[in-house]
Amino acid sequence: MTKLTRLLGNGGHKWRFFRAGGFDQVRLDRGADLLALEQLDQKLWVALSCPVKGLEFDTRTLELIDTDKDGRIRAPEILAAVRWVCSLLKSADELVRPAEALPLAAINDANPEGRQVLAAARRVLLSLGKGDADRIAVGDTADTVRIFSQTHLNGDGVVPADAAEDPAVQGAISDILAAVGSAPDRSGKPGVNQALVDQFFTQAQAWVDWLVRQDAEAATLQPLGPATAAAAAALAAVRAKVEDYFARCRLAAFDPRALAAVNGQESEFLALAAKDLSISSAEIAQLPLAPIGADRPLPLSGPVNPAWAAALAQLRDQAVVPLLGPRPSLTLEDWTAVCGRLDPYLAWQAAKPVTPVEKLGAERLRALLAAPVRQAITELINQDLALAGEFDAIAALDRLVRYHRDLYQLLCNYVNFHSFYSRHDRSIFQAGRLYLDQRSCDLCVRVDDMGKQGVLAQLSRLYIAYCDCVRPATGQKMTIAACFTAGDSDNLMVGRNGVFYDRQGNDWDATIVKVVENPISIRQAFWSPYKRLVRWIEEQVAKRAAAADQAADQGLAQTLTTATTPPAAGGAATAAKQPSVRKIDVGTVAAIGVAMGSIGTFLAMLATNFMGLGPWMPVGLAALVLIISGPSMLIAGMKLRQRNLGPLLDANGWAINTRAKINIPFGRSLTGMAALPSGAQRDLFDPFAEKKRWRYKVAVLVLILAGLVAAWYFGLAERIIPGVLPKSGWVIKHEVKPTASLTGVRFGALTAGKVKLSFEVEIDNPFGVALSLKTLDYSMAASSGQVLKGIADLKGTLPVPPKQSKTLTLSTEVPVADVQAFAKAVPSGTAVSYSPDTKLTVDAPTIGPVVIPLTSKNEIMVPPIPGK
């Protein structure tokens, strides 16, 4: 793919993008962008699906776009809507200038459907008394019920009862509606279509045919006349059990060994005997109707199963006696004869159609089938369908006017999120504004399933407060998820109340019922360690106070119990032996003292080290604050960078196609903080404020102590009262330092290939402690340009006494070769000029190592060197 193809896309359209929310979003501000929308890769769309319900958008428009009626708007449906509306407009630029009313001149009359829509628009305006209007608004087409109610036939193939002029046809339609239901007419009335008419008359014919068979086959179907139904019911009640009885008797006749088994085992009767029985018990009903014998007839009374005695009596009285005459028992042949007489009736009953038209009655159904009402209703439906084109044009007009007004707004909340990130208008998923805790939250979305929503919304990294909202005046209820993106969460907790204003301006009582905690701001993260410390201290104090209060209550109760209980014999002696309760635990006091001393030592060490920073104290303070608050701020910053709108909307049924970030600046714009109006006057005096004098006294005392420590540390106290207080490290470091001067340098005797080099140094020690010598770093340049240098270790040299000046000889050994190089052009025993660059390092108490430079030009006598 070439660079030009990537820029222009497959169709050659040059797309433009803007960046918001951390990702690139396509610009849709020209009609050409909408015409080419099908060419835009859907991977660049912000959303791929959204719900029809729960949005701050015209529901009727969304229902028109949702062509498959699945409750969701998907990308193909968006493209189909754009394609259709652009075909009916002369210029697609009309869509990017949405308005409540559509100019009639903007309708494309070169399109056949456009001509029909334009004609429908003029007809609607004329019917509304606006024949001279040059534009039509949603309000003119929205009330399709009123438009279509002006005629009974409106082209939808649905006919209400009052569409017929013949009372007989009206009555038939009413009967159909009552029997098989209705279809909604465009006028809003219930009506019938051809499918409902065919269904009704088919079921009515089946019902009537079933009834006709009863009259035609009365001798076979009703051998007992009206009493046949009762006889058939009595037979059906015991049929399975009687068949079981005769089957057992025939099995016993086949093999006498089966007789014991088919009569029931003795164990079954023993199990029954151990229970509390009733005649209708299920265990008894499972036994045979009567004792089994080979080809034995079934007794209709006497020794029969008591659970079936009543049913057998009904069979005898209602079926056997009327059909066969009186008899005490029933043989297999008799049973077969009874069944043969009643089976046709039972089969006819089983073939009865199950249909709701039965409730109209046989007489009414026969009348409807005999009258020509079915043909009349069908003709009426055909007349209605003949007007479909005219009235479909009115429906298309309503759709066009709505798309002209709403479709571009939907695109700016679907293909891109311009409405959300521009902050000029609220997005369609923003349900309103919540006022709570001196803040206003604009990112509030409706919630249908808080459990499901909470799982996904946790991934958004947003601080979410779920609120139940109620309007007591109307009883309306809903739940919202409010996202707090500025301020802190100190006063956000379950049970707090606020007020929610929906997009229509209605106010709702809002109560927090659940909180999803995440960082809100860097400021909150900065203060959170200190707030946690304060809360921990308060909890510990409260815990100690509660324990002390409980102990005091227990002690008081024990004292009262002892005082009110009469002493027993020898009680006085016992009381005398009891040790007295100590008011103060010495060990506890000691432990407290040790703890306070440790804390004081730690604070003193911290203050000393902090004061030792000198001018760098502000940097040290900043570093300390950073150490305490830095980790919390870092974690909060990372989570704030991860805030993502996608999971919050996905939980509401959207299919968000990108990571829509909510960064810190944008988050501050979504949550408004309370602020005084510009130019407002503020009186800081509060007559009912709590008295905090002791706090001020403590603060003043702390400031005084801090000033005294600073005066001592930085030497002010030393200048006012010298020698009274010990000097601080800062004073010692900045007061007069030790000094030293180089008075002479000489070479000594030659021993073992080395020459002794001695330095005469006068050292002044101003300190009150001895001054230890560490090293002497020397470098001497001769007039010949040669250099003699090295480092002498002075650890074994005697220290300089305190408050004294002392001249010391500091010696080291130099290799002969180095001396030869140094005095190369000078004969032995003569003097050579040198320029020293010497540094003496001493160890000063408290301060540490101090380097003292030594400089003095002079001459040095070259010693006799063998071989020179």
C-alpha cells in the first residue's frame, strides 16, 4: 500500500483526524466525510455497537436505525442510515448542519422516493394548516397517530373494527380481536391483518367440524346420551388399574407359580404395617384392585383395594350397570364390552381442537362461517394495502426529518467521541449532573445491572460512586454511576446524599450505595500518607481511651459490688490481707519514660541532621516530603494515566473499539470544584468557630523552640553568650580553621637508595582539642623545570595540642632517582631554587578532614649523590 493510498483510503477520500483521549479520531465536519464513511476502516471507529435504550437521545430515531429490532445499533445499520438519508438530500452538507426543521428545498426530488417524500411533506403541512411553510420539523411528523387517525385506511394492511361500515363486519372483526388477538394499526388502534383473519376462520371451521361429527355419529359417540360423558370419565379414571388386574389374573392362569408374586409380596405388607396409613395412601394405591386369581372376575364391591373402592363404585353405577345391567363383578369379556361402547366417545374427545375461538360458542361460530364477512374483511384489508405507497411516504418523511436532526449527533458519539471530548456539549451516554460533596460530576451514566456493571467498570481505573436516584413526587427510580475525577475521596462514602439533575432538568434525590475506589487526583495522593498517619493516631487514641474507660467501668462495678456485699465471717481479716491497689504502675511509668526518651532522641538526631544541611535545608525538606509522598503520588499518577472510558461504557452495552483515556486535565473538566464567585467578598470571622487557643499556644511554643535551636545551631547564641553552650557542627565548621606555614625544606642523609626529605611547618590549632595530622601532599618545581612530588603519611606524628601553635618537622623518604632528576643541572652541595605546592591534611574534631595549603618560595641544598 502506497503512502498516497494510506492517506486517501480505498475510495480516494482524504480523511482528516484530530487527537483526543490519547488516540486519533476521524473528523466528520463535511458532507463528503459522510458520503465516504463506508470507506473508513472500522478499526478507526470509536464504537462498533451501542444500545437503543438508556441513552440521552431520541429513542424513536434509534428504533428507526435499529432495522433488525435487536435493541442494538451496529455499524452496518449506521452506514445504511447514512446512505439512505444522503440519497434523499440534495447535499450531504445538510447533515453536518443539523436543525429541528428540514428545508423542503433540500429534499432530492430527482430521486423517485424523494419525490414521494416531498409530496408527503406538502400534504402533511397542508393538513396542519401550514401550506405556505418552506420547511417541516420533527414536531410536524412526530404525531403519526394523529396523521393516520384522519383515515381508517392507512396502507399498513391492518384494519381496526371501526374501519368497516357494515355492523356485521365490525362485529366479526371485534370477535376476531377477542379470540386470536390483534396487530397494531398506524393509528394506534388494535386491528386485524390477513394472517389473523385466516387463523381465526381456520380454527373456527375446525371447531365447527368437530361439533358436527357429534351430531352425525350420535348413536356411536353417545351410547348413553347425555350420561355418556360421566360414564367415559369413570372408565378413564380406573382404566389403567383394571387392565393391570386382568393382566395379573391371566398371568396367574398361565402359571400358578406367578400367583404369589402378582398378589404382592409379604414384605410389602409388612412395610405398610409399620407406617401410619390412610385409605388414600400412595403405597396402598399401588397394590392390585383385588386379590388375584386365575381368570378371576373383578369384584365391583366387597374385597377390593380400599384406595380404589370409590372409583370402582362410580364405574359400576355410571358405566357397567347402564351398559350391561346390574352385576356384582366384572369379567374380562364384560370389561372389553364396556370399553368398546365408550372408546369412540373418548377418541372423539381426544380429537377436540384446542383453540381460543371456542369461547365464542358454536352458534356464533356457525353464523360467522355462514355469513360472507370473511370476504368483506379481506377486501377491506386489500383496500388498505392499496394505500401503502402514500402512507409509507409519510413514514419515510418522519424518518428523514429525524435523521436530518439527529444522525450527525449520533455519528459524533459513535464514529468519534467529538461530543464528549470537545466539552461544548454532553455526550449521549452522559445522563446528567450530580452535585455532592461540594462538587459537580458531569460523567454520570445510567446503570441497569449494578453487579455486572461494577465488574467491568473496575477496569476503567475511575473512582465511581453508584447512586440510587429517586423522585418522591413521581415515584420514579434509577441508578447512576458517577465518576469523580477531581478533588479527594475523604467524604465520599456509602450513605451520603446528593442531588442529581437529569438532562431534562428534573431533580432526583441521590444516595451513594456502592463505591469503586481508585485514585482521584495527585493532590489526594500527596496528602494520603499524612492523613493515614493522623487516622492511625486517632484510632490508637480512641482504642486506648475505650480500653481505659472499660477498665474504669469494671473497677467501679467491682467496687460497688464489694461495698454492697455483707462481709462473711472472718471478712475483716481477709480484707486486711488483701493488697492495696496501686494507683500508679511504676513499671508503666518507666516504660513511658523510656519510650518518650527514645522518641526525643530520634527527633533530636533528625533535627541535628536537618539543621546540618545549612542553606540546603529547603532541598532537604523537599526530599523528605518526596520520600513520604513520592510513592503514593507515583502509584496514583500511573493509575490516573490508565483511566479509560471504554470499560465503563462496555458495561452499559456499548462495544468501544479503542482506549478512550481520561487524563488529568480532561478529568478536572469533568468534575467541577466549589469556588467563590469572582469579586465576591469573604468575611473570615466565624463567631461560632471552635476555640483553639491551646493549639495556637502549642504552635507558638514549637516555633519558639525551633527558633532557639536554629539560633544555637547557626552560632547566634555563641556570639551572644560565648562558651556557655557547646558548639554545633555548623559553628565549628564555619569558624576560624587551623592554619599552617612552610618555613623550610631540606634534604637529609642518603640511606638505602633513598634521601630523607624534611619540611619545617608551623601549625596553629585554634580548637579546644588536639589536632591530628594525616598526610602531606607535596610538589616542588625546580628552576630546571623538573618536579619532585609525593605524599607523606603523617599518622605517626605527634598531634598539635589544643589552643597552641607548634613548629613540626615532617619527614618522608624520596628515591635517589627522583632527587637526581629534580637537581639534574645543579652540582651536589649547591642550592637550587624551588616553587612548592604543598597541602597538609589534618583531622579536625566534628568537622572531619581539613586541607591546609602551604606555599613558600625558597632554596634547597642538594645533597651529595653518588654517581652524579
